[in-house]
Amino acid sequence: MKKQAGLWIDHRKAVIVIVTETREEIKEITSNMEKHIRFTGGSASQDGSTEDVRDRQFGNHLNSFYDAVVAFIRGADTIQIFGPGEAKGELVKRLEQDGVKERILVVETVDKMTDRQISAKVRTQIPH
């Protein structure tokens, strides 16, 4: 039985749709983080810049978020990735590291989508 995964992702959340011949499952995984703000200039503290500390915290938090997403879609035969910004490319790199890049059917830049729109897009792009 084929298992298709499609997801819409940004740095705040991922909406994942798993479609099989007999059922459809929708799961939302949130990162619980605010938008990453990059600072220019400013002063650095004696033990490193505040920006470096924030970047490290942001990166570590994103890694945990991507780990949860990858764990949920790992068993899929095909993967479709949609989203507005950098998160989809970062997820593709993570999937490359996990050795499942060949299962990615499409990576597409799209703005906000409802769960139903994501579901419909996954179902229409499933190879028959």
C-alpha cells in the first residue's frame, strides 16, 4: 500500500497530510517559536554577541522542529513539500542527510494554505 506525504511548512509550523488508499491523516507540528530576527550592527558582549547566541538558539530549536517533521514523514513512499520561505529548502537538506531525498516529488513555493487545500494538492499530485 502506497503512503504519500505532503506538507506545508514555514519556521512556525508544518501541516502534514498523509494519504493512503484507505485513509487520510492530517497532523500539525508547531515549532513554538517566533519569527527569527537578524540584527545588524550593535554591540557584542564580552562572551560573544547576542546575535550569535540567538542564532544558535534559533538553529537548535529549528533542528528539533525538523526532527519531529522528518520522523512523521519518514515512512512515506513520496513526499511533497510546499511553503512560502526558507523552511522548505532547509527541510530538503535534512531529508538529504537522512537518505530520503529521492522520495521528494515536488518542492513548491506557495503562500498560506488551508488543511483542505494541502490535502487536495497532495491527492492531485499523487503519481498513479
